[in-house]
Amino acid sequence: MTRRRAGTIRRLLLPVVLVLYPRAIRDRYGEEVRELLIDSRQPWRDTADAARTAVDERFATLTATQVRGSARWLGKSVRAASLGALAVVPFLIFLVFFPPLAALAGGVVGGILGGAVGRWWWVPAGAGMLLVCGLGLAPATQGAFGGGSAPPAVALWAVGTAALVGLVWRLPRARLRWWTALVGGLVIVHAAAIVQVIQLLDEVRAPREYALGWYWSTIVPVRLNLGGRVTPDAPELSGGVAVPDVLELLPPLMTVVLAFVLALACCARSARETARVPGDQV
């Protein structure tokens, strides 16, 4: 290494060494340290000594408040990463096992997140709703989630979910919130499934008197009699097989995400009430 290149590297290292010092020491002695290192006859050794001294000074002036702040930041980062990984659980169950278990897992994960993220609960809730809208509307997902074929059903689900979350958030009692979320959630997913089937199937392949069973045909792991009949243009579709084929995986996905979002809102609301109790008593 030439002497000129070595000098260039040392000049680049000087600002790094100075930044290692606490601000008070750097403001008072920064220029002096810089000049000493530039004029040093043993620049590499003195630069290393200055860096070591800067680290020692940094730890010596570290206050208890700074230590607690750093530990709190690290704890929040680890918790956020853990909760992010936990949020994937219901979707894995949805893909591997069957929707009822996935909906239960989605509700559990939503409840945990609702009590942990506080006022930022709407971020994971919005992400879940965007997931359903994206998979339900994107033409690339038409083979699995009916993407591009059910805009009215997706729009109904999204508007209904947003309205139900707003209603649940305003209710004064936790038990009333949970019952409202359960009943309202069932109404929303049933309505979305009915809208999708009516849009895509006629009355021959999907008799309207079986409408209340359309949603359950994609949720329960048994075949339901939905009254569908053989037609010349679709002779293979009989006994209501056309209905689950049309609905595909969209209703189960809606169910899992809806359970997640509603549990998130309910638990975040309860956590907010609990946090306000000490202040209200003073």
C-alpha cells in the first residue's frame, strides 16, 4: 500500500473515530483529536487507540435511561418479529388443514396482536383486508381464489367488514362486542358467498332455496346436498358440486381474515379500556 493511499484511508477513518466519542467530548476535543491523529508519527496505532478510547468513553457516559431505552427498543423489535411470524399461523392452517381450525387460529392470533400492538391495531387489520381484496380481485388468482370473477362479493365483504369493525369498536361492553362480531361476521361471509354464486351460476345449477348452504359447502369437510342438477352444457356438475367449484377458496379466506380482524379490534378495544382505568380512578 502506498503512503498516499494509506493517508487517504486514515483521513476517511477520522470522522468514524470521532463519531464514536460522546457528543460532549466530541464538541470539546474533536478538533484536537483530529489534529493529533493527522500529525501522528504512528497514525495506525494512534487511530486504533483513539477508537478504543472513544468506545470506553461512550460506555462510561451511558446513562441508565439510555440503557432502558435501548432494551425497550430491542424488546419491541423482537416482539414485533415474533408476532409477525405468529400471524402466518392461521394461513398455514388454512392451506394445510381445513378452514374452521384456521378461523379459530386467526381469531386467537388476532386477539394476541390486539392486546400487544395497542393503538396500531388497524395496521395488521388493514393488511389482512388488503390481502383478501388482492387475492379476490387479481386475475392471476382466479384459479384458486376466484380472482377477477367476484368483485361484488369482495366489495360486499370489505365494506361489511369495515362497517362491522366500526360498530364493534363503539360498543361499550366486551361481551356485547364479541357477540356482535360473531353474528355480524356470519352474516357478512354468507352474504358474500350468496352474491358470488348468484353472479356466476343460474338457478338450475344453484337452486336459490339452498342459498344458506352455499357458504358452508366451502367450509365443512363434507359434501352437502345443494340441489344442483345436471345440465347439457355442464353434465359433470350435479348434486350442487358447481357451487363449491365456483366459490373455490375465497369464502374460507374471507372467514379466516374476518375472524382475525374482528378479534384484533375487540381485544385492542378491551386493552384500551384497561389502560384507561388507572387514570380514571385518580
